[in-house]
Amino acid sequence: MSVLSIVFFQQITGSYAFALGVFSIANIVQSIAEVPTGILSDKIGRKKTMVVSSVLTLLTFAIFALAGTLGYKYLLILGGVFWAIADAFASGTDDALMYETMEELRKADKYDILYARSKIFGQIGLGTGALIAAFVTYFYSLTVLAWVSVAFGIIPIFICLRFVEPKNHTREDATSFKYFVTAIKAFIQNKKLRILATIQMLNRGIGFTAHRFESAYFNMLIPTWAVNIARVIKQTCGAISYAIAPYFRRFGFYRILVASTIGMTIIKATAVAMNNFVTPFLQSCVNILYGTASTAESALLQQELSSKQRATMGSIVSLLGGILSAVIYWGVGVVADNTSVLFAIIALIVCNVFISGGYYWMLKKYKK
């Protein structure tokens, strides 16, 4: 459902503003839940936190499928709430699990390599999911696809149960308030972290909105089932990008970010300028640079986070980013309803130009 969720929601609600409003509400709820779930992760450990996240995600899929079957749009909001809480549990915890595992193996300096390799499997999973979605939507419907997603949602629970908790993760005797205050102070005192996190928040908010919303645009140019084929191309490019990301680390993470974000903006602008059946497939090639940018961004952020409150600090960043994303989701939906889907897409591309400029400024200031 990742590819066609916005199309599915719009069919149920009849409004892009309401459909993207589901994501907006989810981001607000996630923002509220980010800090307490991050604190909980720092206290109870990464494995248990990821298991809880997977169970809540399965429940989310079931609620969405039920909304499609009954045609009751407010169930989408309920599903969005559970989705948000599930993401809040995973947010910061997944990266912390990897980083702490690398620390235990005394290979923390190669965290970005593990990060990139793990994301390859994520891209393969999304690509495979898009292929299945193309088959289901060609022969059946989006509602059937929603129930198929429920079946596949069981798998991550068993995967998370196989995770190994890092031995060097310390659970200090500290109150939740102490964890929060300590993390906030560290965030305020670290100027580089504040600037990097702010640009990252904007980048993710705009990027996630574009990723969700582009399917609605693509569906205007090609059949619904073909939208999934475009997404297969996108995830394949993403897998390749994560695979080659470690080979570029010698150029420095800031340089990688600047080059990647500029390149992605150029690809998107070129594709939208064509505005025909080629557009979805050309724009999907943008992910050939997504893996390199994402890996560099994560590595830079992890370097600035405190080791004792890594998940809590990461959740504070996600909290602020979630609030911003909620505004962007809703705003794009309103623009699309009152102007056109194409105009909303162009507005998002213009925002990408400013993101590239922000990373270029950091390159000049911190040169790494």
C-alpha cells in the first residue's frame, strides 16, 4: 500500500486535503509520542521497542483495510494514529540499534556502511511490494490490496523477535524527565546539530510528502497498476544507490549531500517539465541518488548525538520534524484541491532547491 496509499485514501474520502490530512494527523501524533517512546527505548532496550512497533504497524494495516471495505473515512484517522505511534517507537531506535551494534563490534566508524547495506533490503522489499501491488490492482482492487498488506504485515514481527540487543546499551537509573532535560540541553548546546537537524527536518518533510503525493500525480498520466511499475524502478534505483553509497564516503558526507540533493532536484524538475507518460518513470530514477544522500545525512546526525540519550535525542529531532511535516502534508493537500496536483508537485520541487542551498552552506562552513 506504500505506493498507492494516497490514491486509496482519496478514493475513500474524495479529497486530497483529507487524504493528506491523515498523514498530517499522523505526524502530529508521532511528534507527541516521539520523546516518550525514545525515552522508553533508552530504558527497555532496542529489541522490545522494535517488536512493539511492528505489532502496532500490523494493527494499522488492518484498520486501513477495514476503512476501504466499509468506506468509512474516519477509520483512516484512527489508523493514522496507530501508524504514528508505531513509527514513533521505531524512530531513532532502528538507527540506534545499528550504531550500538557497530560500537559493540568496535566498528562504529563504519556505521554508514552497515546503514547503507541494511537500506538495500528495504528498497528490495518496497520494490517487491510494488510488483505485488501491480498484480493485485490490475486484476482486483485497492481494497483487496489493503487486505493483502495485512497478511504481509505479520512478517516484520518475527524479524524483530530475532534481533539481538546490544550488550553495551546501558539502562541508567534516571527519570523520564531527566532523560528529556539532558537531551534537550545537549541539543541546544550543539549548534551544528541544531542546524543540521533543521535542514534535515525540512528535507524529510518535503521529501516524504512528495514521495506520498507523487502517486496521485502519476495516476493522472498512466494507469493505476503502472504506477507500481514506476515505483519498482524507483526502489531498484534506491537499492543500487545504497549499494554504492559506501564507495563515496571518502569524498566527505557534506559533499555527498550537496551533490545528491542537487542531482535529485534536477531529475525531478526535468521529469515534471515533460509532463507526459514518460514522467513517472524518469522521476523514479531520482532514487539513484537517494541512498547516497540518506546515508550521509544519517551518519552526520549520528555523529552529533549523545551516546547516553541517542534515541531520546533522535526522537526530539523527529518530534520537531513531525510537526513541520504535518503542516507540509496539509498545505500540499489544500494546494492540490484548490489549484491542481501538478502545481502542488512543482511547489515541492521549488522547496528542494532551498534544501540543496542549506546543505551547500553547511559544506562551506564545516567542510567534511
